[in-house]
Amino acid sequence: MKNFVKILATLIALFVLSTFVFSQTYPKVKITKKDGLTVDGKKATISDGAVSFQSGTSLQTLDLNDVMYIQAKEGNAAKWALGCGGGCLGICLIATAVNPNGDDVGTLLAGSLLWSGVFAGIGAIIGTISDDYDNVYTNTNTSYIKDRFDLNMSSTQYADYNLTLSYKF
């Protein structure tokens, strides 16, 4: 029983630590250049002054000054699969350890692995469906919204201070 508790604790620790591995990767990206052209890519790396990504079979590098913004998918399918499958496996292993009916442990473990696989597949489907593009980089020098606002301060015959804020459509 002590060995089972050690194995279970190790599995839970590996599960928790493995969720952090996927947090900083961007498997799919959409890069919008200043000229309005959008490029789809994979495996993007954003460094200090450039973005490198794979487009088709070639590796491309763009200067961040030429990029308006970058949208990326986080790749939630693996996280959801790991969470659902790992959670199911943990519950099944606890149920196997308790085993109040005295069932065959081998059968319970095989069933645990089967159900964990099913729930991992369901988690992968949920992660794929729920993964949307998020803005991960916006070039503040080329922001359309910022360029469309106009703030002026002047004086008129009716007021010493006249502050106007206008938005250009």
C-alpha cells in the first residue's frame, strides 16, 4: 500500500508539472503585416526585434517593425487531454486501491487505462474546439485605434480652455 501511495503521489506531481511545459508555446500563429497581408504560420518564436515562424516548408523571419500584430493559439488540446485523462486515471487508481468488492486488480487497472484514454480523447476534442486566436503582440507604433484619436486643446471667445477629443472613422 505504501508503494501505491508513492506511485500515486509521483503521478500527481508529474501531472501538475507537465501542465507548465505547454504554457509558453504557440503552435499556430497569424501574423498581420503593416500592409494588411496576413500570414499563417506554425511554431513561432518572438525575440527582441524579430519573429521567426514556419510557413509551409520554409522558416521565415520578420522584423517586428514590419508587423502590426501577432495572434496565436495556445494549443489547449494537449492541456485538456492531459487534464481529463490524468484526472480520470487518478480517480480510477484511487478506486482500484480502495477496491471494496475485492475485484481483480488487473481488470480494474485495464479498465482504468481504457477510461483514461477515452477521457483524454474527449479532453483533446474540447481543447481543440475551445482554442481561439489571442493577441500576443501588438506593435504600438502602428495601432489603428491610436492613430484615429485626435486630442486638441485650444481657447475660444467663450472659454479659456477648450479640450476636444475626436475619433476619425
